[in-house]
Amino acid sequence: MKKIIICLLWIFVLSGCSLIREIPRDDQNNTPAPPPIEDTEPSEPVETPEEEDTSLFHEYKNEAQEYLDKMTLEEKIGQMFLVRCPEEEQLDSFMSLKPGGFILFGRDFEGKTKTEVIDNIKSYQEKSNLPMIIGVDEEGGTVVRVSSNPLLADERFKSPQELYEIGGFDEIKKDAAKKSALLADLGINLNLGPVADVSTDAADFINKRAYGKSPEETGLYVKTVVGIMKKNNISATLKHFPGYGNNSDTHTGSAYDKRPYSTFEERDFIPFEEGIKAGAESILVSHNVVEAIDPALPASLSNKVIDILRNEMEFTGIIMTDDLSMGAVSELTLENSTETTAVLAGNDMLIVTDYEKSYNSLIEAATNGEISVERINESVLRILEWKFYKGIM
């Protein structure tokens, strides 16, 4: 019996030791080691959804890119100019440089019948290898290129202030529709308006051209007019960013805006923001030197000003300069040419009078590397998208 008990005890001891040996322990802290990691298949990488393109002309990006890929540098440079319509003797030389568009002035309508104007514009389009933007300043009031000719309109279009005095917003809506219909009928596809400047002081240079009311009221005016223009297939140009204020006339010399930046945020920017929300296709930048943004350069040549439009206001349409022949910029001494400075600042289109000189200036800058091909392509792609969007491509 003793032998049996002893045998059982030895079996028990040996079994316990075996169990102890089967529990692996960490040599350092004498604690059980973690269980072995099971082999698992690697998980599929999580795809980040692409950010939706909500830019103004995004639906036409592919068509525009295909066209851009076939263009020469010379053709691209030409598209970046919105040119004052030349006299007859200069027309062929201007057209050979393939401009992006023409702006028509009073002389281009004076004494002409509706048929003559239509035929002239058709001839410009036929001479161009790529359909053109045909623009005009038909603000109403003191700036009327088309309706100053009684053969084209039964009366001159009135200023926004006059319209409001006559019949409030209803009169403004009627005027915008009538004006847009006339321009479209003539073959014009861009009106350089509405004026989005806030001015409530009759002494301001810009006041007679502005709506003349508070920022919010001016914003509602701009939003309304832009919407009506779009319905009539006329592109709008909000002007004169970042807001003219009480500055002097930049046609003849420099104007320095000394107002604090907060004034622009609380006042001047509001109508432009409303116009952008309404789908305005382009914005014209003034030649005022806005010291709170860039004390060194006119707004039209300042990348700091353009950055506000692109990054803060998220504007994705066409940014253009005021006419580069105006005194406020033509008298400047710059490191690069005026045209090069304007493109490097981020403008898509340059309004010019001396097209051949300006064109050659940009060609030289692009050839010697002052302006990259990537920078040119960025603007030209946007211009082509605009033309597809307009239905003229």
C-alpha cells in the first residue's frame, strides 16, 4: 500500500512540474509572456475620397485641357489679353496675335446701325482661330458705350442711382434685363459691370457710377444684377476690387488708399462677396495702392491682393487688370515689365491698348523664364473653361 501511495505522489509532482514548464514566462519580470500573435491578412488601404471640384467652370475642365494641350506658347499668350478693339488699319496685325478678346468703346458703335455692329463683331469672330470674348463697359449713367448711339437704343441706360430713384429694385431688374438682351443681340458676351464699389459720398470720384448705398444694399444690388445677366448669357465683371472708396481717378495718376484693412472687411468686400456667390464670372482689379494690403504696388499688380480673392474669398473665375495703359501703372518703375508683374501677381487676363507691345513683352518673359509655362497654363486653362462655359467654343 505504501508503494502505491508513493507512486501516486510521484506522478502528482511530476505532472505539476510539467504544467509549470508549459506556462512560458518573461525572463525579466517573471510574468507570463503574451500569447503569440496570430497571422492575419493585411487590411485594404482606406481610400480618401476626392474633394469635389466646385470651381465656377469645373464642368468644362476636360475639354479645356484637351484644347490647351494642343496650343503653342504664342497662342496661349494671346489668350491672356483683353484688347481695346483696334482701328481698321491695325485689325489684321492684332488678329494675327490671337487675342483672347476685344473690348469695344464708344468709337466702335458711333453712327453705326445695329446690323453694322453685328456684322463687325461677326467678322472679328470669323478672323479669330479661337472664339473671342467681346466685352463692353455699359454701366449706365456716365459710362455708356452702346446706348450713347441712338441707332442702337431708344435712350441711354441710366445709372443705378437714377434707376432706384425712379422705381426701386423693380426698375433696376428691368434695366438689367433690357441691357443684357441688347448686348447679347449685338454679339457681345461680356459687360464690364456691375460696379461693386461702396460709395455713399457724392464727392467721391466713383460715386456717380456706384449704387450709392450701404455695403449690404450694394451687395443686394450686385447679386441681383449678376443673376439677371447670367440668365441672358452675359458674363459679369465685378469692379473695382478691392473697392474704390474715396480715391482719385487712376486714369491720370496714382491713388493711395490709406484706410485700415478692417474697413475693407466690414465694408468694401461685402458686394464682391455677394457677386461671387451669385456666380459672377470675372473680377476687375483696380490700380489703387491699398496700403493696408500692399503699400508697394497697385492692387492690379499685387499678389497679396489676388491672394485675398483666391484664398479668402475663394473666387475661381477670371481675374483681370484694369487697363494697363492708365497713368497709375504706366508711369511706374518696376523690376519686370508691367505685363510680367501683372501675370506673376496672378491675373488671368490683362486689359491693354497697345496690344503688340504688351504681347511681345509677355512672349519675352515666357521665353527667358521670368514667367513659367505652368503659370501661363493655369490662367489659359481658366480662360478656355470660361469660353466653353459661355458656349462659344
